[in-house]
Amino acid sequence: MGHEVKRLLINYKTIEEFKNFREYGAAELYMKEDLEENLIENDSESPFYGIYFGKKLVARMSLYRINQKYDRYFEPSQDYLELWKLEVLEAYRGKGYGQSLVNFAKSFKLPIKTNGRVNSNDFWHKMGFTEVTYQPDRDRGENPFVWYPDGVQEQPADQ
């Protein structure tokens, strides 16, 4: 049940599409400011991905590649992906859009870190993610979930 995931262009059309998420989505996931900052920087490597139903953007996420030197989660230490602000418009939930976005992120074969929102634990567990061992100095009140590709495990706490 794979839906086609597309890299979203950093332009004013995408800003307009994000307004639907502002109206119907969760305020903390609003990505319009993120998009506008990238628009100003003219970042051709857009971190935004989405799925369309017809011409309507119905699901989206941000995906950032984090350099190995900042890796405090994975063993062996390596580049990893940070998945931010995964959101599916309410009318389109339960139809596999979120799963398609997560599977797209997994297709890069890099470890993935995300922060689970309230009441999202079941979704992340279903997607094969696990909670990391909480480390106050590293996690600062966040609730990180991680996905490990083959041969990767949690970094020991003493590193």
C-alpha cells in the first residue's frame, strides 16, 4: 500500500499547501516558518516530503540528515536521519500515508531518530521504532524514538 512520496519544492505554492495543515493540523507541527526560512536561503535540497491525493497535499514530513559528529544515539556512530513533523490531514488518517512516509525515510538505510508526540507511541512501535534509554543531558525532556537498520544498535550511555 505504498503511496508516492515526493520531495516538496521550496516555493510559494508549497507555502499555500502548508496552510491547509495550519487550518486542520496540529499547531506544533506547523512548518510554514521552516519552509519560509529555506525559501530565503534558497535551499535546493528541500528537507520536505509529502504525499498528494489528486492535487491536494495530504501528508508531509521533514527529513534532515545529521552528520556523524553529532551522533549521540547510534552504535556504530554514523550519519543518521532526523524525521520531524510527520503529519497526515485528519480526513486521510488510517489509510497508510504516515506508514508510506516512514518507509520512504527507511529506504535511505540510515538510522532514524524522531520525537514521539503525545499519544503517538503505538504508531512508532508499529513502524518498528523503539524508545531510547532516556539520558537527561542528551534528550532534554524529549521522547526520542529510533529505528535501527541491520547492524546498528543504541549507543552506550557513557560515550
